Amino acid sequence: MKYQFGFLFLCAFAFTFFSTACTPTPPPNRSGLQIATVVPTLDINNSAALCEAAKTYWQRDWLLTIRALEALAELKGDCPGEAPTSERLYDAYTTYGTLLEQRGRDDDSAQAFERALAYDPFGAEAAQGLQRLNVYTPQPAPGCEADQVQALLAAVPAYTPTTGSFITLQGQQFSAGGQPFPVYGVNYYPRDAPWEHFLTRTHLDNLPIEFDLLRAAGINTLRLYLRHEQLFTCIGSGAVPVTEAFARLDAIIQAAAGRGFRLVMTLNDAPDLTVYPLYNSPPHNTEQTVYLVARYQDEPSILAWDLREAGDMDYASGGFERTAVLEWLAQTAVAVRQADPNHLITASWTQDAEATIPYVDFVSFQGFDSLDALRQRIAVLRSRTEKPILLSRVGYSTTAISETEQRDRLYEVLQAAQNNNLAGWMVWTAFDFPLTAVCPEADCSIQDSPDYHYGLWNTSYFPKLAVEAVKITTRSS
């Protein structure tokens, strides 16, 4: 049986929990998941009662939970202190679909996952469930009306580039204005806006404080991570920019350039690998990439475009074929070079950086292993290419080791990079992240993690001992 998610407004498939006629909003229930079972009577016209029922039956009886939430959706209501009803319905249907799948009820499970996707077309869990059942048929990505697209495009003003020379290659090194430019860098998120919060919560007033700390330590390059889902909307319509996100990105670039930083701009960070998988080259992703690089093609502070962070992990994990990932890399490199002839191209891989050599201008690799392993990786890469080599990510969390050990390990690695004539290095990361930055919601229950303590500075902007390793390395070269 073939299942497609989407909206079919047919009363024959309507959810029989309700006696009301089919309506197009919210998505009609066509799951057929209910069976002839005596269930408690719900007051489907009382939002408070429905909220209480959903709370009571959550994790206890998914059919009753769904019944209450769908009735609430009919009333266009949400429960105080809870996520929006559509989000809760997605979670309920996805969880119920997984339980049905475990019980061998594949048809019912597939219908539950379909219903989940009706509430969230980008829901990875539901899409993965349908893929496991071999019944997943993705629909065209949702777009916007032509006049809305034009309005959004017009709302983003043209970018005004800063002045200066572009970075070029000179042998196995970088060059700026004819002079050597060794990269002394950090992978940068503002202290209070890491990961998915970078383009939504960065406070521009805080940037001068952080940039001055970095420059005083000798840092000259920042590696930034761009998530397309935050920069673009209406993906079925191609590259449709989000005005606020691009305004923030423009300001970050210009603030960094004003402090003398060069930028490695990492595209396709945390991409969609499930609903519209990156490596299937969905048209909207290609158009978004071209829009980005064309917009900033005349910005001299940009050192390079990094096409994908840790792309080799997508095939090392078994999620994609290696050939598919490399074909995507080759095609994307061509598209970027055509749209932007001014900037270099790289791809920061973890264990298989050799695979990127044919497609990039310089090779980027990551080194979180031992010092000996790092030296071996450099030797292997040196034997495979004459292109410049950049150590794009290296760092140590001070939850597992002391600040003294973090400093000593980092110093050894940075010296190894210098001694092996690498084009430069980039530390992960500039700052520790407070829990309120990782999870800013008031009711967040997230626990502390070693991932939040790789910084050269702590959450009070106080330098860790590792800053000494950076300063000694940058000043001795």
C-alpha cells in the first residue's frame, strides 16, 4: 500500500472521534487508527477540558490524547504552558506510529506517521518512520505566492561590501595583498547565541567585546556556521530570504571585517538529511547556496566558503552512499565557483579529508585525537596533495581535563601545525556557553554538557589558561 503525506480532504477518511463535518483546517484526520473501542466521552467544545484530557492521557493512551488534541485543534486552541497544539499532535502521532510499528501494525503505523507530517511537513522522525516502512513519498516542498516571494526579496537590501584585498593562494599558504597570511582562527559562536541561535539571538552590541578579546589573543580568522533553514523561507519557491536573518548576518560580517578578521563561511550547517535530503540536491538548496555566495561575492573579508561541515560523517554513519555525498560536493563546488569567482572553496571533513581534494582549493581537516594521530593525518594528507592544508577544528573540553591540560594539549597541537607548515589552524571554540544560551526557554530542563566547555574563555569572559597557548603561538610565528 502506498502512502503519501499531505492534505486529502475526504470525509471517508475523517477521524471518527468527531461528529462534525470535515473542514480543511486543521489537516483532516484520515488515519483510520481508531478501532471499535469504548472510550470516555470528551466535551469537544470545552478547551479547558480538552487540555486536561490531553495532559491526563499523555503517555498513557495515545488515541485519547490525539482525540483531545484534534478536538482542540478544531477549536483553534492551545493549552497554557504547553507547546502549540499542532506540535503536540505531531509528537503524539509520531510516538503512536512508532509504537504501532513495534507491534507489527505497519499499515496503521504508516498512517500515523502520515498524520504527523500533516502537522509538520518537515518532521524528521515521521519521515524516517515512513522510510523504515518503505512507504515514504515526499511531496513538493511548500512554497509561497509569487507576490509574497517578490515582497520578501525586495525587503532585503543589497549588501554593501567592505574594502580590502581578497585572500589568494601562494604555494601551500594563504596570501593577503601579496603578503603571507597564516590563519590563526577560532570556530566562532557568540557566547550567548551558539548553534541554532546564532542568526536569531546574536546581540550585535556584544560583538565588540568578544572581537576585542579575540584580536588581543592574536586571532585573525573566524569560522562561522550558516543554517539555511534560518536564512530562507518558502523553500518550494527557491531562495526566499528571511529579512531579519540576513540583516543580522550582514551586520556580523561587517563588524568582523571592521575588526580586521577574515571569515570562513560554512554553508549547509545542520541541513535537512531526511525530508528533502541535502545529497539528493533539492533545487531549493542549490538556489539558496547560489544566493548566499552571489550576495557576498564582493566581500573581501571572506576567506573561503566551506561547503559542508563534517560531510564525511554522513556516509561514515551509513546514512548516505559515499559516492552520493562526493557527487553533491563536486556539483556544489561548480555552482559556487560560477556564482562567486572571488573566494576560495574548501570542505571541512573529519576522517576522510582526502576525498575532498579534487573539489577544493585547500584541504580542511579536523583533529580531536591524540598528537601522534594528528601528525599521522598531516603526513597522509601531505602525501596526497600539494594544496594548502588547514586544521579547521581542534579543541578540548575543560569538563574532562583541567585548564592546565587543555592549555598544554592545545599548545602541542598548534606547534605541530606550525612545524608541519600547515596554512593555519582554528580552535573549537572561542567561548564556553552558559545553559541559558544553549536553551534560553524559561522552562528548559537541559543538563550541562562537555560540549559547552571547549572555550578559550569561560562564560564570564575570563580567559582560561589555553589563551596563553594561543598567544604564544601567534606571537612566535
